Amino acid sequence: MPAMQEFPDMIPRLELLGISKQYPAVRANDGVNLRVLPGQIHAVLGENGAGKSTLMKIIYGAVRPDEGEVRWNGQPVAVRNPNEARALGISMVFQHFSLFDTLTAAENVWLGLARSVSLAEVTERVRKVSHDYGLDVDPLRPVHTLSVGERQRVEIVRALLTKPQLLILDEPTSVLTPQAVDKLFVTLRQLAGEGCSILYISHKLDEIRALCHHCTVLRGGKVTGEVDPTRETNAGLSRLMIGAEPPQLRHQQLAAGDVVLDVKQLHLPKASPFGTALSDIGLSVRAGEIVGIAGVSGNGQQELMAALSGEDTRAPSGSITLFGQDIARHSPRHRRKAGLHFVPEERLGRGAVPTLSLAQNTLLTRTEAVSRRSGWVSTGQVQRLAEALISRFNVKAGGPGAAAKSLSGGNLQKFIVGREIDANPKLLIVSQPTWGVDVGAAAQIRGELLRLRDAGCALLVVSEELDELFEICDRLVVMAQGRLSPSVPTAEATVEQIGEWMSGLWPRGGGAAAADTARTEVAHAQA
């Protein structure tokens, strides 16, 4: 992308001077200075817990700074709440969504607009904007029926409808497909060309280098550097962000073992009017292999994960087996006892209870500290487990007593994934394992998944990060419209092929036949 033309006398759209914010356990921002020009796409880069999200919330009025000054178009302002930010022309797409589950997508968008606009008008504008920008949002769907990726699209459409002067995007592409990312970048470049300033937070270094004009790097709440990202390599940006390059993953070829998970002819009707029916799902996962599921969010991944984890026990008897035992109607607790552990895509609310401490959150899936005889909980054992997870997975938190909601998104993800990895599962099912996680932490999580696989665990990984799936998986399948494609060895797959299959354009013989294909491939490999 060509560098943006700057003029020495140009008045900054936004200027931060000496911004500081202290929380009880951490100084999130420490004397931060930031300058964003009109029409500039400005990246804010930093590892998990560096203070990026806190800084963005200060700009948006969701958090009040302890010290410092905010200037808007050259004038000092006190942004006391998001309503005042929106009145100035500032819109924000949060990493953790700020949507009301019981309202429709259009109703959520309507809440942030002037009351002079009718809901019917907003509904039509949502349809038009989502169509124009390829974001695929149904304005009439209740938010609680949407996947994480679909909710993110609603947030982006809501921000675009306000026609902002400054658009803040916090990990906007974390669960978007490559095609959707390309369309979003066209939109952002168009907005910048019209004079809109964009603050862009992402851990995807390729995106920052391709999209952004300027980059401010935060570490430990302080600005540690400013660079032109178009002149930097990924390795250079990584060193600025975490002080080192992420470790290289070692993916050694192993012969897969016995079938651990076997899904045959799984048919499930929609659980809600806006859900996705599962049709003829066939899938097998063996010990010592990672099988990846690619696909556009909202094509049945949520429904399949619910059926496999035990949240949905409507599956026909015999359609889901674990080590040959029928578990189709078994509860999540029964499946965990048999060795199946699960990491959901939603961190807060499903992976962890926001208001509970990290120590208390270990009890959601780890019951070693609960006496089988009396039911009493050993608080000391719970504390020690949480401390061990914080240490092993390098989680930045104020100790085992810190509330889950006090952690940055990436650090909470490390804790939740670590909690399940540390349980030594026989089958681990993970949805979006590195969503919103910095490059160093993502490499750590992927490395742990590979070590688990090398130790003989079977893993099923759902991710919209194609690079991630190609990096760690032995086999790939694609989910589209409630169906699964045939299995393909990762070494033989291409990004273009998987991208086509995301539209449902794969050779016939998917579904149950995919599991047979996988069994044949593994048998040949072992022979």
C-alpha cells in the first residue's frame, strides 16, 4: 500500500498527551503519547496485556484516564462516555462484543443511532451496508443465535453506519475469512481516502504491513517505538512487540493411532429458527493427529461443537462414539470423565465466568480439588492449580484471585486453553484457539497443541485462521451449510482449494463419506 501523504501543518484528528491509567494490579497505560492524522490508518501494536484495549476505551469514553489530555481536531476534550465519543464522530468495534443477546442485529445497531431514524430504516441500511461490504449480516436475527464471527460483522456494520471521523477497530479480523478480510480492507482504504482516520489493533503482522500507514508499539503500557510498517518485516515488528521473534514450530510426521472420535451419519435439525441444521456429518479423529475444520462462521460449526461437547444431546444414538463407546446422549461431565475436553469459542460467559476468580474458574472443568466423598472444595489445591496454569502458560494476571473479566482477551484465552491442555485429555476439541492472541502467545498455544498431539492425544481444531490450520493440522475438512467436505491431508491442500470449499464447492462424496476417506488415508499411511 502506498504511504499516505502527510503535511507538516496538518492538524491531528486525535492527539493523546501523557495518558496514564492505573488499575489495582497493573498500570495499563503509562504516559502514552499518540498522534493520528486525518485519513491515516494507524496501527497500535503490542503483546497481550500491553495496554492497547485500555487506551482505545479511553479514547471512546468507556474508561476515564487518571492523567493526561485528549485533543480532538486540535482542541482539548473530555470524553466522559461513549455517547459523547459518538457525538464527536468516534466509533469503535470492540474485541469483546457489546451487543444485547435478546435483541436482533438491527435493534442493536439502532440503539447507537439518533432516535429520529426508524427501526425499519435501520434494518434496510444494515442490509445495504452489509451487502455492499460483503459482511453478510441478517438484521432480523437475534444476537444470541449468532456465532462469534457473525457478531463481529454486526459490530463492524454498526460502526460503519455512523459515518465516523475516527474508527477504532480492536482485532476486527480475528474470526473473518480471508475473502471477508480482503473486502474489509477495501472498505477501510475507501474510508481513509474520504478522510476518516482509523486506529487499527491487530496481532496479524501481515495485515498491519499491508494496510497501515503508521504503527505505534506499546509494551508494558508504554510507547516503545513508532515505525512505518510498510518498511518492516514480520520479524522486525515481532521484535518490537515482544522483544524477540516467535519460536518456530516443529511439526513432525507421525503415524496416527487408533480412532478416538468417530462421527457417522450425524443429522440434527435446527435447535432454533436461525440455527444451522447438520446433515450427514461424518468425521473421524485418531490418536496422535490434529484434524482441522475450516469454514465461514455460521455454517454449522457452533451446532457441531455443541453436539460433540455434550451441550446438545439430541444426536441419534450411535452417531458419536469415543473409543468405540456411544456418547451421543451423554452429558459434558460424562464426556470429560471419558477424556474429552472442550474449549469453546466464547471466552467470557462460556469458557469462563467473568466475575469469578481464575482459581474459581478452574472448577468449571477441573474437579480434582473436590472431594468425592464430602463434596468439599480444597481451596488450597484450587489456588495451586491456578498458580501453576498462570506460570506454565505465561498468563499476565494479578494472581489466582484476579477476576476473569480483568484479564486481556489474549491472556484469558491462554488461561482457558491451558486449563484444558493441563488436564491431559485423550481428545481435545478447541474452537478458535488463538483468537485475539499475540504472535508470541499464539506460537506458545500452537506449540502446546502439537506437544499434546505428539504425546498421543487426538485433537479437533475449529479455526477461521487458515494459516493456523495449515501450520498445525495433519488433515483438513471444510464446513459449509451444515455439511462437511471430504478430508484432505494438509500437505496436499492449498489455500485456494480450501477457499473454494468454504462455498460448498467440493467434490461430491462429503459427509459420511469423508470419514471413510480419512480412514482409508490413515490406513495407507500406516501401511
